Amino acid sequence: MEQTFYKYQGTGNDFVMIDNRQQTFDKNDTKRVAFLCDRRFGIGADGLILLENHPDLDFRMVYYNADGNESTMCGNGGRCLVAFAKDLGVIKEHAVFEAIDGLHHAEINNGIVKLQMLDVDSVQEFENHVFLNTGSPHHVQFEEKIEDFDIKTKGAQIRYGAPYNQEGTNVNFVSKVNDDTFRVRTYERGVEDETLSCGTGVTAVAIAMNRLKETDKTLINLNVEGGKLQVSFDIDNGVYKNVWLIGPATYVFKGTI
Ligand SMILES: N[C@@H](CCC[C@H](N)C(=O)O)C(=O)O
């Protein structure tokens, strides 16, 4: 059967979007999802997202990585899905939707999407890295020479190594630009390569940098390979609350396959 799809990107993290409000998409067909995301044989994307009806909220988000497997929360994907929902006429400027990690509030204005992320109450500090979950698992570590760093090789070593092993983690390499700005490059689990941006990743970096006292700001700029994002939060007794991921989300093209 012919499938209509839409392509969106958020700071270069790109997604195939499918309107599944009529439940026509076979959600167990991992090979089909991987094919649609394949950059040579299919449409090409870091992930695929289904927009579905929800009985009480604006919509439901179902997220798959490029490898075809359903995965944990995707921050940039969530922002792109809000733009898609607006383009479909499902929402206006505000949205409340359900994703795998729970409920998300969002706002869209002039192509900029603000997405509320999970509260974070656990930030694990180790000798050379920090680990936290912002809807997806993230390893965060400093890398001075970030521009020349082999993200794919080093990221894969960490992602598949102990203690993460098969379940894995996303891996973020960070360098400090100034007191409120950090440069981030991310190796993404399920894409198994560097992506141009990772929303839950920059959220993890912003929180980790605050926890490590690299910044005392609560609105932090993150420069990624595909553009610029911001993360803001409040801190209440060591818990990061009211966490927002902010940045552009853009329609690219539409087609059938
Ligand atoms: N690109 C995403 C993260 C997607 C999930 C990740 N690959 C995983 O499986 O953990 C983002 O923008 O957050």
C-alpha cells in the first residue's frame, strides 16, 4: 500500500512523520521502519514518528530509531511532531501530548518549538562523566578537541561498553564556549552514528553542566552540528523541574512511497 509521509528536521536531526490517526501503519514492522529511514534505499532519516489520536490529549507520539526499533523519548522529534500537528491542523499554538516517557506540554511560535521535558531527579557523577535520563539515557563527558574528535568510534566504544552494554546509552561530548554556552556532539543509540543534534542530549548536557558547576545559569545555549538550541530549567531541592527544550522545527518535504 502506498504510504504518504512528511519529512521534518530540528537542527538537523531529521524524521519521517506519518499521520497514523486512522491506525493504518503496521507498528510491528521494524524492517519497514528501517527501510523508510535508510538514506540510500529509502527516504532517509534519524528516526520515524507516528502521530496518533489520544482519548484525552491533543495526540500521542510513537518514536522509532533509524534501526527500526521503537525507543525512548526523542526531544527533537517531539518538537518536530508539534510542528507537524500544527501543519495538520490538530493543534494551534499549544499542545499537550503523550510520549513513551509521559505527558509533554509544548508551544509553537514562528517555527520555534518549546517542549517541556521530564523532571530530572537523578544525576550520577563519575570521575570523567555524568549519567542521567532526560527521557532517554545520556552519558555526558568533556572533550577539549571536540572539532577533531572521532565521535562515531569513541561514541560506539562507550555505548556498547560497560556499564551500558547491549541496552546502551546515547553519548554526548561537550566543550565549554563560555559561561552560558556549550558545544555538543552526540553519538545516538539506534542510529549508531553521530547525528547533527539530539534534543534529550542537549537537555542532559545543560543539566549536567549546572550540576558540575560549569555554569550557574538556568537558561543555557547549546551549539550543535546542525544549529543552536536552548534549555531552561528551575532547580528545586536538587531536582531539575520545569525543563524546556527550545529551538526550530522545520518542514522539509512530503511524498508517497
Ligand atoms: N534524537 C533524539 C534521541 C532519540 C532517542 C535515542 N536515539 C535513543 O534511542 O535513546 C533526541 O532529539 O532526543
